[in-house]
Amino acid sequence: MPFKPHYLLVVLTVYWFAALHALPMGGFAPRLTCRCIRTSSAFISPARFHRLEILPPGAHCRHIEIIVTKKDNTIVCVNPKARWIKKVIAQLQSNKRSAGVPISTTTDSINTKLEQRQ
């Protein structure tokens, strides 16, 4: 049986699809969904915060997501419309202004401030 190039093409295509589906989605592909499925408006004391992440709307999610990691490593998605979280964020921003530190729109600035408070 003579070798036919289209057989090679079919075999390589099947191999490529199998390899593509074997890749771990969390490791190589970007997260294309919201991280917060449910949010809570219940107050969490800022003294219990380990990290505060504010994720702006984007291609992954059309909502603002506020994720609080507490010192006991539990993660809580906070409703961005909750009055208490707005006050906490405003307080952190005013602390940065009074310290003469430029305010960044990234979550790193808030994370750094929380780590300095500990």
C-alpha cells in the first residue's frame, strides 16, 4: 500500500485534538468566568482580612468582584454594593492619600496596605 499524505494529515489532526483536550484548563488557559458565583453582604471585620482583591469588570466577568481572604484562609466574595465594604475601601484609599503614597487602580496597592497593617 503506497503512503498517502492525507492519511498523515488525518492522524496528525486527531493527535492535535487529543493533545489540546489533555491540557489542564486551570494551568494554561485563562479563566473565562466570574470567580464569585455568590456574594455576601455580611460584615467582616477588616482585622480578620488577610487579603482584599478587587477585580474590575473585564472579558472574564462583567461584574466587579471583591474577594476577601480571611486570616483563617477562608475566602468570601463580598457584594460590591455593600455599604461596609465601600467604607473599608474608602478608608484604605484615604490612608494611602494621607501617607503620600500614590493610589493605584490595581489590587496590589490594597493587598500591600493590608499586609502592612498586620
